[in-house]
Amino acid sequence: MLTQHNDLSLASSGVLIQGIQKSFAYSDGAESERYLAELFRSAADLSSTSSELEAKIKDWPSEYHLSGKRANLLRGLNLSTRSKVLELGCGCGAITRYLGEQGFMVDAVEGSRKRAEIAALRCRGLDNINIVCANFNDLRIPENTYDAVFLVGVLEYAAKFWPEEIREEEAVIRLLQLVKLSLCDSGVAVVAIENRTGLKYVLGAHEDHYAKRYVGTHGYPLKAGIKTYTQHEWSELISASGFTQAKYYFPFPDYKVPTLLLAEDYTLHNPNAYAHVDGIASRDYVLLLDLGQHETVFWECASATGTMGAFANSYLILLGNDAASLEQVAENDFAHLPDFKRKRRYCVITKKRVNSNTVEREKIACFDDQPATGIVQRLANEPFFAGKLLSIVWCRSLLIDPGAERFIDYLRQYYKYLKANEPSIDLVPNNIVVDDQGEYRCFDQEWQVADELDADYVYFRALLLFALRYKPTLREFWKHHSLHTVTDFIVYGFNAVHRDVISDLDEYSAREENFQNLVNEQDSAGTISELLSMRFNQSDIPMPVYAKVYWRCEDEAYSEERAVCRKFVPGDAAARITFEFSADEDNVAYIRFDPCDQLSREDFGFLRVSYLCIEAKVEGQVQKIIQLDTAKQVAESGILSGIVFSKQAFGEVFAVINNNPEIEFCLNDSFRNCQSYKVEVECAYIRSTEYRLVRDRFLVQEEILEKEIRRLRHSQAKLQREIKQMKSSKIVRLAERCKSIRKRIGT
């Protein structure tokens, strides 16, 4: 389609290009894109559900391009009647690959040459996809042609696509008008974008594009041509663009890696819509984010007041001029989407159509591997029950009353229910709805197991899953009852129903381990035995560190686009961290090492940076620019910010004195225009309480000294004023005169 209206030539990379190339300079970083290109060249399975690719996720940029959850954004829509589609801003091809797998004729446009070539690698073997490298402004996009146009993570950059400088809102309107012209009469535009006042941003998460907190909620005071919008602002933009029909879905946790789609109309008419969001935590893609009980309680309130859309972290917006076509695409009230922790053959979509009382469940695709023996997956349609999830009822009772008197009643009622009914491995609280009469309505009874079940094992499962799901939200309850581990909670639950579980724990743990191994991919969270021994006051996983290296030119500021991040979990010993990046187009003047995140949840107190080496590749030869073998050398050679070098009895360390410690190095002129750079740092992150106390004492002492210096300076200034006043007084002048007279007369 685009090939028929534009002069495009096919490059050896498989990308269609114009004669004059105007690349849109967007990048996740050269190192990240090099990693993706090498991976896609060698991978055997490039599909949108590839477990091979997902196993190669190592950080957030790679997760964004490799996760099977990327295509979840579209899996909850009915696109079956579409055939010719256009994707603007296809990036590295995650969504493009999914569209091609559905059999559509796909025109995918990407402004960055490197990213377009990576997308072509990802879509290798699909002849129905054309990857075009161009700014869409340089293309003749045919009118009245496409059944669907996809703009996923694109419209926030709209102002960057125009050669002249225009307001961000005007750029969005222009782009939507162009999309509208390209659509056939029944065509649909699919827009995915963040909500600038989404809950996580209001509560302090970093804005995704600026990596700063509150920049979006405050209306983007920093002008960089990138902007997201609220639902109210979208209504005005859509109206100005000429589209007459719009429908909203709210992806959770957001549009990037969604596991749930909720239709706006459903949230407005169902006061229990929040139950679908339960257990889905918002994510901050700069730092770890833990909103704890605040998030789950908030969504319940938002659901009751019809304001979920105002605070959803992202929007999936469907635009068109034909209401019937839009309703056909937006056919579902909700869609629960796979998180891909399961083995692929067991991954399922659960959805309910608009105006239907039936919940439908289906596999995401057909797979050739054989099902595991010992389990049978049943995907029968089920009636939709209105009410509250039993797991939420339990959770709310403990939030309100950590003493748990009501909770014990709930446990006994549930245990009695298990004893009175045929046991099912799925008969757990998050699969039970409590209706208005207080009756249990079971759903999602998916698994049939070969082992004979008993009520006590199912009760064990219920307590285990509940403890793991709600551990962050129930801290007061754990403290109130002196529960230290998940096992303690399970024993507590069995004691509440007058049962002793200690002698059966090993058996139940082994049975649950076997079931999880049959259904799921290998789980990095740990074995069931490890989960049972998990302490409530510890994180589910050890807190990682996100160390970064930034680089910049002489008169430029640091940015996230010129940064390499390394995620790792520090231990007791020093960690050797290596950062590599390409700088073919950059005249690098400064390199900065950020040893730990801003606003980290870990209080390290002190760091030991005992080695730092910067190398550059010059005409194919590696040369050392800087090599520092001691902490003192690092301190003397670098420019320190938010960090202070201290040599005390406990060694040479750097005291972290604010939330953003940095060490910057200025490069020699002869190394400012190299092909690539490598930064290697040996750093120890000191987590011990003793060092935190030392740091606190250090900071207190430093403050005391600063106050004393200010007091002495004030006293000195006061004395100088008094001396000046004394010198100007009559008595001093008379004394000086007498002294002069006595000197003249020799007495």
C-alpha cells in the first residue's frame, strides 16, 4: 500500500527506505539496540509468544521489546474483520510481529533506521509485513485505505515529527487528522498512551519519558516536545481532530505490559470493577515502586465513584466515525490476559462480552508441545457473578481490624465450605465471589488433578496464595500477631479452625511444588519451601540496584537516552560492574557514574568504590583513558555530587548524603570522539545497620560542625563590629590622643 504511493527501495536489511533519509533520532541506547539485533539474528522463535526471547530479558528496555505481554494490548480486541493495517512508530517490532501473525497486510513505519532494521529482524519470515524507515511527513499515505491504524506509544512524541515547531496539542490533532484520512469508512484508529495524572504518577512514580517525578502531573513545565494527556484533554483533542466516535479501555498495570483490559463503560456501571485490578501492581520503570495497601484501597474507592478512568495509568483509545465498527472491535467489558508465567500451551484469555452474562475462556494460540501428565486444563464458559472476591473481603477485614476477630470468622466459614463441598484445587478465595446474600459463587475452576484432594490441602493452598498475594498490604496484621514467616501465617490459619498442620506441611509443600512445576515456567521467585520460609518483613526478592553510566557532549545535559543501566543484586563482596556503549555520533566530553538510584528504597549509607577504569576504542584499538585503583584516587579524580569521600577507622568509603550520588569524569580532548567506550567499576554496597549508624553520626557531626562554624563566624563578625564601634568612640579617641602626647613628651 505504501509501496504503491511512494518511491521506496528495499535495502539489504529488509527495510524499505526513501532516497533521502531523514531519520527520527529516538533510541533506547546503542548498547540495548545492539543486544536486540544480535538476539533476533540468532533466535529460532521470534513469535509474539516466544519463551526463548522472554528468557533473554535482562532489564526494562529488553523486557519492553521481548515480553509476550506487549501484544496483550491488542489480544483483548476483536480485530478479526481487519485486513489492511498501518502501524506508525513500530519501534523494534514487538506489536508489528503480532499484527503479522494475525494475517494482516501490515505497513509499519519507523523513523529510526537502526530500530527499523531491528523490526525487520523481528518480523523475519512474515512476507505480509513491510517495514518502512521514514518520518511519516515524508510519505504519501494513501487515503481511505486502511482498516486499522495503530499508534502505540507514539502520540506523546507528535510534536517531534513536524519540521516546524508547533504546540504538542496541535501536533496530536494534525497526526490524528492524517490518520483519519487514511482510514476506510469502517476503519478504527488504536491509540495507546500514558495518562499524565495516572495513579502511580500522582503517588510519586517517575514520568516514563523524562525519568522525573511529577513532571507530568504538574503539566510538563519542562518543554521537550513530549507530552501525555488526561482523559478530559483527550476528549478535546479527539473532537478537534474530527473523529466522532471514541471508546476507552484502561490497561493495567499500563499499556506497555498489560495483563488486564477494562472497558470504561464497564467500570462506570459495575461498582465491583476494582476486583479485576486486585493483585496487579503499578510499575515505575526507573525504580522499584511499592504502593502497598494504598493502591488496592484506592481502586475500590475509584470504582465506587466512577473515577477509574481519571486515574488509570494508561489509555487504550479506539477512534472512528462508524459506531457499529467501533463496537465490534471493543466487544469486551474486560479481558484478563496472560502474564506468561505459565507454560505457553496453558496461557489463557478470560473475557466477558458487552451485554453478556457469560465469561469466556480460550487459549491464546495452539502449540505443538504435549500437555503435562497428571493435570487436565478445562476451559468451559461460565456464568458471570456480581459481587466481591472472597480474597478481597479477607484483605479488607484485616486492614480495618488487624486484631483479626472478623477474619477468624471468615476463615472458619471458608473451611466449613471446603469440608461440605467436593474439593477442587482452584477452590481458593480469589476464585470465589461473595454475592449480596453472602453466598459463595465459585468460578474459574480450571484444573483437574490426578491426585486425590482433601479439604486441608486446598485450605493450605488458600492460605499460601493469600499470604503471598497480600503480604505487602497486611503489615499491621503480621506485627499484631507476631507472625514472622509465611509458615507462621499458615499455622495461624489452621489453628483458627482447630487443626494442626505441622506434621502435614512437608507433604502439602511437595504437592504444591509438583502442581506449579506442571503448569508454570521455571519460577525465579523460589520453590514452595523457600516461599514458606519467607519473612514478612523482607521483600519478595532481594532489592536490586540500578547503577548507571551517563555520557554527554560539552554543552549538553545528561539524558536517559545517553545512559546505560545495570541491574544486579549486591552481596557482601564488591561487585564488578561493566558498562559499554557506542558513541559513533557523539563527541563525548564527560562520563558520569551513578552508583545507585534516586529515591532508592535501600539506605546504603556508605559505598566503597575501590576501582574505576574507562577505556575507549580508537581506530579499532582499545586504549585506557582513566584507571583508578583506590577509593582515594576515585575521589581525587572525579567530581563528587551527593557523595562525600571519608577516610575513617572503618576504611576509605563514600558517604551517600542525598538521594542521587554521582561521580563525574572529564575526558581528555584526545578521547572525545571515539567509536565506543567501556566503563568498569568495582563497588561495594554497604547495607549493614552499623554502617548506617556511622553514616548518621557522620552527618550529625557534620551538621554540628557547620553550625559551630556559622556561630564562630557570627561571633567574629560581632566582635569586629564592636571593635569598630570602640575605635570610633570618644574614649578610644581620647586614649589614642593621650598616648600620642605622652610619646611626644617622652613620658
